[in-house]
Amino acid sequence: MNNNLLRLLKEKRREIAKRENIELYRVFPNATLENTAEAKPKRKSDLEKIKGWGKKKIEKYGDEILAVINDGREIPELPEI
């Protein structure tokens, strides 16, 4: 799993939670973000195959998350220090 992509997804979750004034876990639990970072979906139809994604979440957040993933595809995995 690309930890840099996971970090970007967590930042997007934080942004969404703040915007909607809800808890982070109500946007996505960590496991869903980890599954998403590992799968690196390209389309909304790919999100349907990832545990934790339902139709409502895809409709509400799919485009934002896919934008993060597509932008993050080019970020190489950095070794931990």
C-alpha cells in the first residue's frame, strides 16, 4: 500500500469532515481508506468493489476521492525514516 496515498486520503477525509461538521469515522473509517489506497480505483464502478463503499458514499464522495487517487498515483512511495 502506498502510505503517501493513504496520507492524502486521510487529509481529504479531514477536509470533508470539517466541511460537513461530522466526525472523521462518519466520512470513512480507517479500514475503508486503507482498502481504497491499496486498490487504487480509477472509476466509481471500481469503488463498488471495495469494502466500506456503498452507493451513498460513492455518490457523495466518489469524485473527490478519485481525484485524490488520480493525483496521488504519481507520488512515489518514500522509505520510512
